[in-house]
Amino acid sequence: MLLAIDIGNTNIVIGVFRGDALVHSWRLTTIRERTSDELGILLTDLCNRYEIRHAEISGVVIASVVPPLTATMVAMVSEYFGRVPLLFEPSVNAGIPVLTDNPAEVGADRVVNSIAAFASYGKGLPIIVIDFGTATTFDVVSAKGEYLGGVICPGPQVSADALVQRTAKLPRIDVRKPARVIGTNTIGAMQSGLFWGYVDMVDGLVRRMKAELGGSAVVVATGGLATIVAPETTCVEHVDEELTLRGLRLVWERHQA
């Protein structure tokens, strides 16, 4: 069995694979101050709950965009699972060409998503992967499987929090689809701006990116808000909530080969 760990700014997503099948996945809140023992106890409890013995875990792969937690997670895996994890780094072991100015600065999750999207949806066309996370990222894979670059925008919840912090009277809200575009109260107006603004931002950016790519691309969405925002867009063709974990499995398999 393979343990795949994606350390993001908002959540740590953990998946357990038996062969190609994702048999269990969990989502933990990212807390930078957590110790290796705290993480080890949490993960041990989850494994015990689903009758997964540590001895069954034959490999561990980690992607992280939170440096303070990377070493902590590596130490936890070594102590609690007795394994040396494969730490995915785009500039070192991406397994695909990363054609950016500085591959070392590209987020590990962005390249992992691109690897999985190309493997699952590559059909002779470029691919645009949209990850609705803390940041909304757009990543482009060429028809040959090369990582070309992308776009980074603040995520909807980050924008909502910024409105509250920088204004005196606006309340804190969750991002959700409002009943109508024209809000008749403050909360409705804020929800409309955040939700429909992001929907149209996605469609607009994808349209411009497709034009630079020659006119066509397959568009795949993932991340925490993908199931909420993507259905309202005109450009997203696939929503894949397991994209990052499956990308980590591919990274592990290719590294073993």
C-alpha cells in the first residue's frame, strides 16, 4: 500500500492506495505548529479506524507547499511508519519537462496535478488544470506532456477575508452560489461578487489561455471549491477531486521504475 500526502496551505490531504485504487482519503487542517508526534497520532488513529496496519504501508510520497511542515512530516513518517518518504520537488524529480524560468519556484502540487491530468485526460490537446484552493491556480500542460506555466489568483475565500479586513462594515461570509446576481442586501451582494466574479474570471482566463495555445485545450478542475464553482463555468469539462493524490501515486510509480 502507498501513503500519499499533499501538504497544502489550508488542508493536508492524505490518501492510501492499494495498487491503482484509492481506498481511503482524509483531510486535515493545516496547522504549521503541529509536531511530528501530533501528526503521527492523528494518522495512526485514522489508519486504525480503517484497519490499516503500518506494516502494510510499503511506500510514502509527499508533496508540500508549506516548508515549516515538510520536515515535520518527513520525521513523522520515519518515526511512525519506518519509511523514508519520497519528497516530490519539481526541479529535481518531476519526471516531466518543467519549462518555466525557474522550475524550483513552481508549487509541487501544481506539477503533480499536471502529471495526473495529462495521464488521465491527455488526448493530443493541451490541458489546463484549475485548482480551486487557497489560491486559484491555472496550470498548462502541452500536448507533449510538458509543464508550460500558468496563472495564480487569490482564492475566493482569501478575497472574502480581505474584504472583511480592509472594510469597516462588511461581514465575514462563506463563498457560495447566491440565488440571484443582483444582491438586495450586503451579504447577497458580497456573495454575488465573489461567486459570479470568480466564475467569469475562470471563463475569461481560460479563453485567453486557449487563444495562446492555438484555440483548444482540455480543462480540468480540482480543489476544495471545484464542485461549487466549476459547474457554473462554461469552460470546465472535468471535475476531479482526487487529481493530486493520483498524481502523487504516478510520481511514486515512475520513481520506482
